[in-house]
Amino acid sequence: MRFDSFMQYALHHPSEGYYARKIKTVGPGGDFSTTATLSPILGRAIAARAIAWLKQNPGSFHLIEIGAGDGSLAKSVLNALPIPQRWKVHYHIVETSEPLTEQQKEKLNKHRVTWHDNVKAALSACRGRAVIFSNELVDAFPVRILCRKEGLWNELHVENGQESFHPCTSLPESSALQDDHPEDYRVEIHESYRDWMEDWLPAWHEGEIITIDYGDTYPEIYHRRPHGTIRAFLMHQLLDGPAIYQNVGMQDLTADVNFTDLMDWGNHCGLTTLSLVTQNEFLAPHATSTSLDHYLTHPDGPGSAFKVLIQAPS
């Protein structure tokens, strides 16, 4: 099967996929930690951005979080809202993982939250007006992996844990394919994310979308990475190479996000890019003196590895 089909199965199969299993995926006892599970700083930053938008655009106040993990980010966003806005806000979570939904409902049982299994349903409840945000969502979408072979792009397929490359009959749209690359140069393209976004964007009319993930613009994303960025995480251990085909359904699979593609695709779908900054720039005004906030904003660590893209309907 094509690699994106393998990744879809490994992560999102309704019974065998990683996010369908009743395992603790996020946090110190899971396979990886996120900014939201380590500190409430991200919640404070998102809440401040949402309040700023509301002041410029008075009216109904809806927040939509897509892929809410264990609920830590939702809890920190809601706690960071001033009391008047906290009572007025309609908080929506779009989640497809039943085990994670259970964790979210347990953590957020004292807050007013509505769950949806798709973005269209959430936007319908908001009448198309909402501030939308996600943290480490895009990297969970399956990627197509292409490799330069004899001057042409070939696509990665997987069979019984073995890789093979086949001529690519239809190339996806991506900034990573616009340059000539050396032999065996690999790139990953989140085409599935673009398809998903194009499906629901027509239902969104007003607000902002805040996308937080690790990655970079092109070509910086592949600096000193000629074999791409795909990797697995199992109990906080990074695995790459043949190991990504082991423990199928039991380990996370991820690839860095090409933010140039996200901006280009957004422009094509009628979005305007308002800003693209590092996590350090986004979080610094809300940091405390704690060691975790210092770590999350450090320019030689997560502070630069993560980017924050903010877009709005044109």
C-alpha cells in the first residue's frame, strides 16, 4: 500500500489504530508530551488571542479546538479566560478518538464543553463564526512520501514492513516538489490535511484559525534532512528507519509540517495569512519564571522547533 494508506491504518484504524486504542498516549506516562500537558502557558496565549479578536469583533463567542488530546489545553484555555468571557464562551471540541474523548470529559467535567466528531458539525453549531485552534494536529495526518529517482519523483509503498518505490502518476501540490533535488532525496507531503481542510472551510465565515505544530517553511524544513522527517515515538523514545514499521498501532507516527504548504493551500482556499511566528514569539508574553515555561520558549529548543500560523477567512 502507499505510505499514506499505511500511516492512516497505523494511526486511525477504528479498532487497530494508535488513537483508537485505550492507551495513555500523551504525557509523562505516555508516548509523548505536548506543550499543553507540560504547562498552561499555551492556554494563556490562545485565550489572549481569542479575547483580542472578540474585542475587535463583538458578538457570539465560540472556540473550537480540533484534536484536544487529553483535554489539558482546553482546561488551560478556559481557566485563562476572564470571568465574564468564561461564562459567555461556547467551547467546542472536535475529536475522533473515543479513548481521548473519555479523558477529555473526565478532565473537563466542571466546564461547559460540547463535543463533535467533525468540524462541519462544530461550525454549524457556531453558525460559521469561531476562533479555531489546534496543537500538534497536522503532524498526525498521513503523509505521502516521495523520493527523487533518476530525475523523477517516485512514491513510497509498504508491504510487510518493506519499502519499495514506484513511479508517481499524479504529483500532489507542494512547495517541496518545485526544486531539483539530489538522487534519493525524500520529502513528505500532508496532502490528506489539505483534503480535510478543503472539505469544511466553506462552512467557516468569520474568525481566526491558529495552527501550532513542529516544522518549518520550505526549504528550511529539510535542512540537513535529505531522507525526510518521518519518525515514530514509543514511550518517549524516538524511532526511525525500519523501526517505524514495527509495533503498528502501538506507537505514534509523525512528520514535520511544511508551513509553506499550509500557507499556500490556505491562500488557494480563500484564507489570508495573518502571521507565522515561532512558539517562543507566541508564548513569551505569557511566560512565567518556571523552568517549564523557560524550556518551552527557549529559542534553541521547542521555542523555535514549533511554529504558530494564524489565518483568517479573506
